[in-house]
Amino acid sequence: MKAFLSIIALFILISCSNSNYAKLEPIYAQQKYQEVPDYSNLQYWAAHPDKRDPSDSIPAPLKANYHPNNNVDVFFVHPTTYLDSSKPYGWTASFNDYKTNLKTDYYVILNQASIFNEAGRIFAPRYRQAHIKSYTPNNKIDTGYALAAFELAYQDVKKSFEYYMEHYNNGRPIIIASHSQGSTHAIRLLKEFFDGKPLSKKLVVAYLVGMPVDPAIYTSLKACETPSATGCICSWRTFHEGFVTEFVEKEKFTAIVTNPLSWSNNITNVDRFQNSGAVLYNFNKVTPFVVGAKNHQGVLWTEKPHFFGSFLYKTENYHIVDYNFYYMSVRKNVAERVNSYLTTGNEFTH
């Protein structure tokens, strides 16, 4: 757990200062990677408007009223899907790891990125993601390799975003969305490309979900305060009510927490009957009233989920379903923010 805290703290430090990148170079240089992504090739995109992919999928009950908006782009950074438990595992995923690619495409791109397919065109790069164990290294040597793996992953994400901006954006407004490791990188991407930069005028909203977002990292970007605010950040991490983890207790800041049912910083406790729909193990079924949402000291609390078979759901950390529990609410909210942005232009409100 201490190692996890060290990784988070160091990565936040790195995110805030370009001068810290050099500290990783000696370790980074020791790792040899056969394949460098070429983002002009669609195989290096898990989701892209120019190919059919799982982000295009629409839950069956929503198909009749599906009206996609091609005037806005969504840049989605996927979470960790490199979970290989065989030893020794590599610190960095290969683009040729078909098992990892399948998890990426048919779990997170399907169940998370698809939320945004009505709001805009979806771009989701493949990147040389860090292994899940990079968040919990065992010693100083492993910590060095873990940080180097995160650095390599971020450089791929950065490269893909730069390619997207040069070749695909064409002045469109942008939504940044991410989860877990994807948010680790998207937090930094926002700092480097949007915070205090001209590109911030093109930011509709950023959904940085599943990782703690320290508001002090940013000089101009702020947490969203209302459901229609634009140019701002939404973030949450979902746990069972009353569950407190050691790493949250030891955080030295209060992370941004957005209530994904009210979307208002004035309404912080919403019961499950206001939740219009979750998408769980059956993608084509939208299940209402599964969970509520209660802001609590930098995290989101909810009661035990209500769905068929939920008595078997024993975990108190709902990390993997941060988006799924609130699928319909996020889908509606991003549409509201897009409408607000397109109506008001560059007049941003938080």
C-alpha cells in the first residue's frame, strides 16, 4: 500500500513539472520495446471514426432514439487491461498481446467509451500501458521500472493526441474521457495541453474517472459545479458506503468528486431511484435504480447495488463499474454539456 501511495505521489509530481521527466531516463532507457506506435495506422486505435469498433455499439433500448453528433470529438484513454499474472510478467503491454487487446476492445471500449458515441466521434488510442502491478511495486527497483512504464505509456498517449490534433480534429470541440490508468495519463494530458493554454477554449468537459484528481495541479481548469458547465473537470471514485481505503485516508489533498447523478456541487446525496440506468454484464440491458451516489471526502459512496444476482457481489470497491453504474446519467450529462458548449461557444462556466 505504501508503494501504491508512492507511485501516485511521484506521478502527480511528474505531472506538474517537466524537469522531473529526466529522472526517469536512466531506467526508461534500460527497457527495450520492439514496436513504436504509428497512429496513422488504424490498428493502433482501439476506437476511431474510420473503422467499426465496439465504441459504436448502442444498448438495444437506446437505438430507436440514437442521433449522433459529428461536430464534437471524444478523446478516450482506456484503463489498464494488461493483467497478465504469469511470472515474470513484463512491465509494459505489447501491441501484439491479443488477450489484452480483446479486453480493451470488448470490455472497456464497449462498456465505457460507448457512453460517448452520441455526443461525438470517438478516438481511443492503443498505448503501451503499464502492467496493473505497476501500481503496487514491491521495492525501490520495481518502483523505478513501474514509473518508467507509466512514462512510456504517457508518451504514447501524448503522441496519439498530437497526431489526432494534427490530422483529425480540424477545430472541433473536444471531450476528454478516461478511467483508471487512462485517467492517470489524462490528468497529465490536460495539464500539458489545456491548462492555461489556448486549447482550453475547445474543451467541452473532461471526465477523469477512477483516479484521484488534485485540483491544485491546475491553474485555470476547475471542477464542474453544475450539470451544464463546460471547460471543466468531472471525477469520481465509487465505493460502498462506509468503506474507507488506506490510500484514500493518506491522500494529502481532497480529490475532486462529482456526483454522477446530480452533477451539482450543491446536491451531493442522490438516492438510487434517481438513477435512470446502469449497463452491467448484459450490454443490451439498461437497468434502472441500481445505485445512488453520495459525495464523501473526495470519493463517492453508494449502498450495495440492486440488480438480479447482486447478493453475489461482495466487493466494497466499485472501481471497475465507475462508469457502468451511471451509464445513462453520464450519457445524458455529456449531451447536456455539448449542447451548452455549442450554444454558448467559448463562454465557459464552471
